[in-house]
Amino acid sequence: MSLQDGEARKRRLLERKQLLREQQAINKQMLAIFDEEDERSQQETPLSQQDALATFATHPPSRRTSEANMQTLRQ
């Protein structure tokens, strides 16, 4: 391994470390947002059945969610 190869490898490792740190910071921010939303949703009044149906009609669950729900119901 030449000196240039070693330096290039070291640089790539440092770049990966920096990207990992940035991703971890983003993950922490997202977790904080999710925790805040969970806390807020627990404090809100539950949706009426009519509101729930309207929400479901405008924002249907993903196919994966629907399949998981069906699997749960079968058990």
C-alpha cells in the first residue's frame, strides 16, 4: 500500500465518520419530534368516529399496514 493509498483510505474513513455523525444527529432530532408528537397526541381528545372515517378516507393506510392489520385479525 502506497502512502497515497493510505491517505485516501484515511480520508474516506473520516468522511464516513462525519456522515455517520450527521445521520445520528438527524435521528436524534427525528426521535425528539416523534416523542413530542406522541405526547401531544395523548393530550388531545380522541377523534369522533366521523372524523376518524374522514381521516381514513383522505389518508388510507399503506398496503403493508393493511396486510399487517389483516394478519393480526386472523390470529
